[in-house]
Amino acid sequence: MKLLTALLLTITLSGCASLDIRNLGKTSVSTGTAYMIGGPIAGVAVGLTSMAYDELVPDSPKVADIETKEQAVAYVATSWGKDIVWAFVAFLVITNLIGPWLARRSGYAKAKNKYKEQ
């Protein structure tokens, strides 16, 4: 417990970017999930990795930071790339999770109604 308190105190006093509300929420959710699934070692490993990532990788650029045409083109290309990735993820979720679930549900309802009629 003393080690955990010392670690939390060190992180708090260091002024790291991991304590931003967005980063803190993301880190706590991923760490809690890893702890519940994999145990304390996995939770600590995910927490440390997430905090290191928040410290080393800068946030994405804002529109106000764009000064040249090349930066604008790169920003638009990155934005479109992210949109394409999210559209593909949505397609996979719909076709692999929601579609089969709806088909199974409607098949169950049809079978239930068929046996009710008899």
C-alpha cells in the first residue's frame, strides 16, 4: 500500500499529461478492464503503458495550429483516414455482430409463432 501511495504521489507531483481528464479516464478504464480480465500484473502493465503513451505521443493537431498548405492537406488526409477506419469498424460490427443477432432473433420469433399456431 505504501508503494502504491508513493507511486500515486510521484505521478501527481510530476505534472504529467496522464492526469488530464481525458487521459485519466482512458487510462483508468483500460487498466480496470485489464485488471478484471488478467489480474494485477496485467492491470499494472496496461496502466504503465497507457501513461507512458500519454507522455510520449503528442495530441493530434488542432485546426488553429495549421499554418501552411502542406499541413492543411496532411490534416485533411489524416481526418479522412480516420473516418475510413471508423466506417470499416462500423461495417464489421454491423455485419458480424448486429446482423447475425437480428437474424437469430427473427428466426426465434418465427419459430415461436409457428409453434403457437399449432
